[in-house]
Amino acid sequence: MQRQYWSTRLQTNFSPEQLADPHVAESEQILRKCVHCGFCTATCPTYVLLGDELDSPRGRIYLIKDMLENGRAADRETVTHIDRCLSCLSCMTTCPSGVDYMHLVDHARIHIEKTYRRPFKDRVARSVIAATLPYPKRFRAALRAAGLARPMAGLLKRVPWLKTFGVMLDLAPAALPPAAARPEIHSAKGARRGRVALLTGCAQPVLRPEINDATIRLLTGQGIEVVVTEEEGCCGALVHHMGREEQALKAARRNVDAWLKAADESGLDAVVITASGCGTTIKDYGHMLRLDSAYAEKAARVSALAKDITEYLADLDLPEQAARGLTVAYHSACSMQHGQKITTMPKELLKRAGFTVRDPAEGHLCCGSAGTYNILQPEISAKLKARKVRNIEATRPNVIATGNIGCITQIATGTTIPIVHTVELLDWAYGGPKPAGI
Ligand code: SF4
Ligand code: SF4
């Protein structure tokens, strides 16, 4: 009886008019793949924490189905449970039926953004985030101001409609590294054996410019020319996850133009990305722009070029280094392991570079960073952070390594163990400076 239940695919009842919308047609195909087995619930961080079916992937799938099928505006209950989703994509790794939850929840978020009027304080907070974080100059200025206002964080958090701003102040670092201008071309050392474009990112160069420095040094040292195009900008992931589709597509088009110009001028082997959250989105540009006849093909080309830095380095066959006597806890960002399915490569590179690597327990669970989640859902985010830090500290590492700036910022506020980007350790092992804090 149970087997029969599991083998029954979700029935949908969309009208032909509804299915004429390609977004609805795609979501219908995704929904019909779900066999309601519930395997995904066990690995969903919000279900593990809250125990509510509506905060599980299966529950959210039902809510989305009901909202889209009835062609109705999003209601408060649906928005609450979709907002609590981290988009960590752990459910996609677990699902035996291949349900494409990522594109389903993306569609749901766009529908929510178009049809639901959030309370005034939420609208203001979201608009401030969308107008600040994706732009390095504005983000830097905002962090400077936040640093001055930081003593007020506790007070703001006690006022319900100012709470989000109090959380933002809490997350702002006490000091910022200076802004560094970058030349457009970083020449290969010795004989050139490759050429890549590097996404420098929006938040990352403001919070931790050392990551791009290490990447450029390591790549050029291995004979790879690195191009940093002036025209590139934020990948669009932050606003994409807020359902602000037009803003996300605008960012995607801008980057597609920038990188294809570099590719067509002098050739590119890859677009290298050092933040896995951005990598997941850029690898999805082809899908995001599939309905744009002017960009569909170009975006698919860029997605095919996109590589996480560890994917690119794995192909360079870096030489094995002597043991360094340093234990690294490797935190696999959700966007790395679930979004891009990159699991062993970063650890193999670290081991080859002479580090001892440990895997923390519950490695599949999100640290609670998830783009802007730690600002918009601070309570759940804090619980996930505490759980993640407990598991990491249990491995007794000298240092934590990960491949996503969001996770670095999140985990750093919960532990005294130094945390760095994987590429900073690799750069050190292959001749670069020792990362600060180790
Ligand atoms: S999303 Fe996948 S794992 Fe979850 S209930 Fe549906 S078929 Fe099962
Ligand atoms: S993306 Fe993550 S939080 Fe959202 S439903 Fe899937 S497992 Fe749960």
C-alpha cells in the first residue's frame, strides 16, 4: 500500500490557458515528478529544526502547487513558509525522483514578489538590501555607516519594525579592509597555458579582498592569465532569491555581455568564480535567460564556461606538497555541494597541498547564511549557525575552509577558530602568503 502511495506522481490540474505561460508549464512538469515520498524532509534544515511539514520541501511543494494551480495571489501562510526556505537545495540532493525544487521555488518567489504586499517594514528592509548589497561602492559605504551605528543594534532589535536593521548592524564587520583597484589583465607567470575571466563579486571584495588576491596569485603563478573585466557586476543571486527577477536578469545580461566580449576578443577557457553561491546562479544563466531570444544562446555559452575555482584548479594538476601539520575542517557550502554538486574536489586539492582534512558531522545541513537569509530570518539562521559551529569545532581543526563568502561571514561570528576560503590555503601552499589569522 505504502509503495503504491510513493509511486503515485503528484496530480496537477492546470488549465490550457495557464500552461500557455512557459513558467507555469515548467513548474507543472516539476510538480508532476514529485511522488510525495518525503525522503527530502529528513535532510531539510528547516524541517529538522521546526518539525512542521509546511517547512519541509514536500510541504512547500504542496503550497506552491496550490498557489499556482489556483492562479491566486500569494497568501501570508504560503509566504511565511517559502520565506523560511534557505534555497540550500539539500532536498534536491536527497530526492530520488529528480524534482527540480530550485526552479520551482524560484518561480514561487517571483510569483510572491508580484502578487503579495509585504508589511511596510519588510518592504523597506528588502528594498534597502536590493539597492545596497549588489553594489560594492554602496555596500562599502553602508558597512561604514553601520560600523558607526553598531552600538544601537541591541536597541533596534527590541523594536519589532526596526529589528531587521538591528540584525544588519550586528552582521556588519567592525573594520573593513581598504578598497583596492585592480588592473584588467593579470599576466601569466612564465609560459601562458590558459586564460580565464574572474568574477570578483559584489560583497566578497568589500568584506575579504584577500580571496581574489589569492586566486589571481595562484592562477597567474600556474601560467594562467586572469582577466577582470570592468563591465562585470553582481551575479544577481541576491535579488534572484528575493524574487526580483527583472533586477536579476539585468545583472545576468550585463555579465554575459562582459564575459563574451572578453571571450571573443582573446579567448577564455573559463569564467572562474570563487563564491559558490554566485557559481550556482551563473551556471543557471542559460536557464534564467532561456526565454530571451537575444540572450538565450549567449547566456548558455557563459553558463558552460562557468567554473568554481576548485573545478578549474583540479584540471591544472597542481603538484603534491609535503604535509604541513595543519588540520582543516572543510565546510561544504550548500551552493557548492547541492547547487553545483562539487563535493570531493576542494578536499582533494587541500590534501594534495599538504593539509589534513576533516569532514564535520551533518555536513549536508546549511550554516544559515544563505544569501540574505541571516538578515531576513535571524532566529532560524542563528540556530543553524550554532549547530554548524558545534559540529565543526568537534573535529578540533586549526582552521576552517570553505568556498563561499556568505558562509565565511556567518561562521566567523560563531567561533574563534580562523575561517578562510579554500583558495587562500591553496595559494599559501603554492607559494603565496600565509592567510591572516592562522
Ligand atoms: S521532492 Fe522528491 S524526495 Fe521530496 S517528496 Fe517529492 S519526490 Fe519525495
Ligand atoms: S531548499 Fe533547503 S530549506 Fe528549502 S525546502 Fe529544500 S532543503 Fe528545505
